[in-house]
Amino acid sequence: MTEDRNPPDEKTDRILDLHNHILPGLDDGADDWPQSLAMARLAVDDGVSGIVCTPHWISGFYDNTAEMVLDRLESFRRKLAEERIPLSVYPGSELRLDADLTGKIKSKEVLTLNDTGRYALIEFPDRFLPGNMDHVFWQLQSNEITPVLSHPERHGHLMRNAPLIYRWVEMGVLVQITSASLLGRFGSEVRKFSVLLMAHNLAHILATDAHGLHVRTPRLSDGLSAAVSIVGEESARRMVDETPWSIIRGEPVRLPDPVPLRKASVNSPLRRFFSLFGVHPH
């Protein structure tokens, strides 16, 4: 399958999943080609038009170089064509923080989203939060690389320190949250924090972070419906359409200003969403 890496320029009105571990055998995502193809069929049946394939890159553990990911992606494109699965796929990686991450990106050792060099999907270590993140984000941005923070709603330290996320968004960092988080599949506290981020314009992309055919699947429609209940149709659709497509084109994104946390107010749609789960925010 020969596919232009550049997505269409016109208004798409199509769903793009920006974070997905669908490529087989590279990390803890899909195990083999049959599973990858089954995930692709499930995504298409759910209305997804494109997926950015983002295997983990963790130095010394998942050393998925740009060359490795691009090679696996081309094989996937051929198999999608052979199986007549109408899914566009794009290259990427989920990059664990590293002392020389900027250098690795600039040298093209590791992949940015759609290999444009403009947006990097960044993952924090699971059990701690580095103390120099303002400098790390500044260093990336000074090299014209916009950080896209993956699933901070699931990070225990950030759940206790939402103002950090507000500060980083003000710096220009983008935030991706997981569809399953909005659906309560990581517990009620993660769901509540996800809603808080969305209600304050601190979440910009909704993606599946799919790893297989169970729990975190490549279905986005249920999470999108939950997002509509929180922020409305237009804003929710932007998280799976306009914003991710702009990112993989390497273009600037149009975002609402973040709402300061000290001015938190629970509007009626948000209150109705919480009440569905018996949660009463203050």
C-alpha cells in the first residue's frame, strides 16, 4: 500500500485516533498481525478514519527507533490494502522522558507525530514526576517541538497537582486524555479528574491509547459521546477531528484559553454528567 503521509488539507470531519499501540510486536500493544488487523477493523467499524501508530519508546526497554517504526508501518499499510480495510495510518511514538530527548528527536532517532518534527507525544514515568519539567518543555519548544502530554489524567502525582497541568498548558503544552478514562474504566477518581481537565479547557485531544481488543480498545465513539456530555458537540468533535488532524500536518492548533482552576464552576451539563455516576462535585 503506497500512502501519502500528508493527510488531506480540506476540512475532514473524520475521526483521527492520535495515540494507539496497534503495530504488532514492538511494545505491550498488539501481539501479532492478526490482532493488529482485528483492531483496525474494530476502529473502522466504530467510525475511525485514521490512526497514528505510537509504540512506546523507552530507552533500554522499548528501543523503537524511527527506522523500526517506519518499517513496521509500511508492512501494516500493505496488509491493510490486502485486506481492503479502509484505514489511514501514520507514524509516531510515545516517548518516555529522557535526558537527551530533544537531541534524539532532532537527529530523527525517534519519531514525532507523523514524523513532521513539530509535535512529540510525551509520556511521564509511571511512579514519579520529574522536577524539571518546565525546563524540558521549554527546551522542546525552543526547538519548535510542541509537547503533547499523554494521559496525565492517569498519573497519580498530577491528579494531586492539577495547577501544574494548567501552567504547562499556558506554556503551550497540549494534553491528550484517554477515552477509557472518561468512561470510568480506570476508576472514578480518574474519571473525575478527566472531567475536571475538560471543563477547564486543559484537555485538547481524545484518543484511545488502544493496546488490544479488550479494556483499552480502538473504539472512540463511546468516549466521544461522554465528551459531548461535558463540553458540547463542537468542542468534543474538535478533540478527535480538527486538533489531531492539524497536529499530524504539523500545523498550529486552534485552542480555547484554559480556565483558571480557582474559578472552577460546574455548569449544568457537567453536573448532569457527574450525576449519572452518583458524583457530586463541589
